[in-house]
Amino acid sequence: MKKLALICAVALAMASCSSLKIVDSNAAVNAGAAAVQALTISDAQVAQLCSQYMVETDGQNTILPADNSYTQRLNRIMARFHNINNLNLNYKVYQSNTVNAFASGDGSVRVYTGLMDAMNDDEVFAVIGHELGHLINKDVRDAYRAAYLVVAARYGIAAVNTTAGALSTGFLGDLGQQLAENAYSRKQETQADETAFQFCIQNGVDPYAMYHALNVLIQLSGQTTQQGKLQELLSTHPDTYKRAAHIKQMCEAAGYSMTTPKANSTGSSNNNNTVSPKPNSGSNNSGSGVKPKKTSITPKKG
């Protein structure tokens, strides 16, 4: 019944969109098949879809080389983390004033120079932990599935073609637009923040790093020259004030004292600081009833 309702919803969407290419009954039938198939595509197919999308996205951005200072800094910050849940991660830096970062379902992690300019190493670490949280919590997988459902219906595609390069540039472009329109929910953002919080604690990084990173975004959003650069990130990461307050509450409940964010670093990583809870706090991260979600973020051995 749920599948039928989704197919009907897709059919209504097609009827109201003049730009769709489905113009005959056979194509409409194919679109219905695509809607059903999109609900059942495997994780491996989603990863392949993500991989094809990332080839397109990387081609549309300027990727900084391995010997660039931004790339070297990012590699230092994330040196120990190249595998999560048996998903191999690959990190790249986009040359852009945009303040953003994201992780794709194929393990691609992309960070913009605008974000690295605005944040110190701990904050960059926390933001990436947040994006990896979306991977661990299956938010990325679900987002791609939902976007594929809509776009595949437009094109009358009944299944993900796992042949490299099989999806057209137009399809991938529409997929990207659909992903941008489908923002993560407040619950998903909160869970990813909690994952970042635990990620920091597990690795001796300032537990307030995510809180400080969110406050950087809040401060930048008030600067006219930065508003355009923040538009994409803030549109997909809503309720920044509430999220910052939530992370602060978690830090306090776990017995951590407020820290002062370090200056931005273009040299060696400052992730080596270990932050301990206040003595005799008697807290075990459950003082407020809020616990960071357990994850399986582990450094790759060897």
C-alpha cells in the first residue's frame, strides 16, 4: 500500500511539472516501475549511484592537488580515518569560498577551502565527524534513494544501471538538484551532531568543537559578505542555534568545562589535545538523559 501511495505521488508530481520528459503512456508505466525499484535498490547500488554522481561533481569543481597546503592540512586532520563500516573514505578539498563539507555514500568526503579558512583543526574535525555521522546513520543512503525515486520517475528508468558512466549528465544534474532540495530532518541533524560529539571525545579532540563550529556558522551568517557562501550549508543544516545549544548541553552533562576555540591553523594539526571532564563530576554522559549515539567509527589498522 505504501508503494502504491508513493507511485501515485510521483504520478501527481509528473502531471504538475512541465519540464518532465515523460510524455506517453509507456514512459509513464516505466516511471511507475522506477518508483517501485527505487524503494528496493540495494546499498551496493546506492554506492554505485553515489560514485557516478561524485565523478560528475568532482569534474565541476577545482580539486586541490596533494601537495597543496589545504590538502595536506586535511590529510593531517583525518590521517587516522580512512575506513568506516568497511567503507573506504577518500578526502579531497574543493577550491571555493563556500563554507561547506559533505560525505557521499561511496566514501567520498569533500571539504571546501571556505570552511577550512573559517575553522580551526578541531572544528574541521568535528564537522567531518558530523558528515560521517550522516553516513553511519544511513542518512546519505536514504537521501540518495529518495532523490533517485523522483528523478528516475522523470526519466522512466526502472533500475540503477551499475555500469560506470551509464547515467547521463542530465540525470546526475537533476539528481544533485533533488538532493539539494531534500534537506536532512532535524532529527537526522541532531543525531549527526551527537555522532560528531562522540567522535571528538573518542579521539581526544575538544568536546566543544562541534559547538564552536556551529557558532562560527552563526557568526558568519550575520556578515553580509559571507551570506552567499553560507547559503548552501545553512539551507541543508537548519536550526543552527538549537543545535549549538544541544551540543553545549551534552558537553555540560558529560562534565566538560567550556573551552576557548584555538586560532585557525594552516600548519600542523592541533587535534592532539586531550580534554578531560571536570574532576568529581560524577557524570557518565547521561546526566541530562542525552547520550551520544554509539558508532563504529574506528581508524583503519595498519
